[in-house]
Amino acid sequence: YEIGTGDWSSDVCLPISWLGGSVVCLEGKTVGLGEREEARDIGRVLSSYSDLIMARLYAHSGMTELAQYSQVPVVNGLTDYNHPCQVMADALTVQEQLGRLEGIKWVYVGDGNNMVQSMLELAAVVPIELHLVSPEGYQSTVSDEDRAKFEAIGSKVYLSSDPHASIKVARRATIFQMQLLPEKRIRVVVPGNL
């Protein structure tokens, strides 16, 4: 992994060992992805003696190249493009708590980043109402093709840069997430309780 976090070992390594698997963690500086070793070479070598590769990489292109040359499944733990494991974990929590995922109203305030991309991917396969509120210049875009996918499955996706409008929506939300943003980009004043 190029991108490490304190929860990496508890979220990934421990559960795999509890299930009887063995985990080898390789840090980006040790492997030298893109510097000493190309992703295709790492994919070939690691897949020759493992059953699965989970990677957290900066560049999504490295993830796709790793998967292309690997002989075993490659799980995207995080890239600059998307963060599917985190959104799947969030969705699982909602499923466990509410007994359903379909029809939830998910409000997200923050940059149009890798989390937003994975939320959009979720909305393409599960019918949800997704409100994405991002400051001007930091918004995601949704293609006509994506909008057609959302419509076909029954999802509704709304993009906005108005934090005050998000407060009204958030009051009726199943999930409200807010990414902490630098103070100068967005300021939300919440009158009363949310």
C-alpha cells in the first residue's frame, strides 16, 4: 500500500487472519511502485504466490494496471479516483442498522472526491436518493450515461453547491456525512438542531 492509515491493520489485516488467512503488508516505499517496480511486474509476482491482492494506491491507473496483470483478484482499497471499500462499509452499516439500503436518502457535504465517485457507483446499482453538496470548483460531474443508469434502477442523484439547501435535505436524510473542509472553502451555519 502506498497510502497507509492507522486503521488499515484493524480493518483489513485482522479480519483476514480471523478468517484463517495470512496477510503480508507491503508499504509503497518498500515496493517502489512506479519508481523501482512497475505495477504490472508487481501484479505478476504477487499473484504468483497469493490468493488476493488488496491495494491502496494514489493513482487509479496503477490499480487498473495491477489488476490487468494479476492472476488473482485485486481489491481496490483506495485510489485518487474512488474508495469502494469505504462506501461498501458505510452501506453495510446502514443495511445492518435499518434492515434495508434501497430507498435511503444519503446526503454528503464535501469535495467531489473519491468517496463521491464510489457513492455514485453505489447509486448505479442500488436505488437510493443521493444528495452531493460540494463547493464551487470542487464538484463532481455526472455524465448522461450515468444519469441513465440511475434512472433505470430508480436512483435519484442531486448535485449542489449550496450548503444551506443541504441543511433542509439533511433534516430528512437517512445518512448525513460531512467531510471536513478547509474553513475558507465552505462555511455552514446550522440554525437549531439538525
